[in-house]
Amino acid sequence: MDTTKLTTVISLLIALSIASERLVDIIKGLIPWLNQPRLRPAEEGWRKAALQVLAVIAGVTTAWLASAAIPKGVGIPDDWTKAKDLKAAEAESRQIEARAKRATLPKHGR
């Protein structure tokens, strides 16, 4: 990966992270129960769990909304699951196995 793509991916991840965190803060401001720490440990545990779930949902939503703005060629390639790559890997594996068998066969006449 060249440095331009790496810089783009890192910048994108930072921007998505900040946007997701802002979304969580906005929702916390709208729901006072999420914004105020609880005195009882059980209630605080539920509040923290709800915040974690909210953070996951906010992250997925933010990434989905931003997907149209993400340039092609950044991140996971479109063709990373193509079957031809799998077939090529299987053929290479068979060739390696055949070479290994030839190397371990006993030599006749020696």
C-alpha cells in the first residue's frame, strides 16, 4: 500500500471515529439517563452497556452514511473475494504438493 492510500485510510478512519463520537454525544444529550452516571453499580453497568451498543450503532450508521463519499480504491478492494483468486491459490497448492512428493520419492539405482 502506498503512503497516499495509507494516509487516506487513516484520515478516513479518524473522521469516521470523530463523527461517530459526536453522534453518541448528541444522543446522550437528548437522553438524560445516558448522560448521568448512576450511583448503584447495576444501573451504571446497564448505562455503560447501553452506551457501548449506542456507539456500535452510531459507528455503523456513520460509516454507512459516509460510504457514498469514500473514494473508490480506498480500503478493501472490490475484487478481494473473486473465485479466480481461490482457484489460482488451489492450483499453486497442488503444484507445491507435487514438488514435495517428487522430492521425497526414493531414487532408484543408487
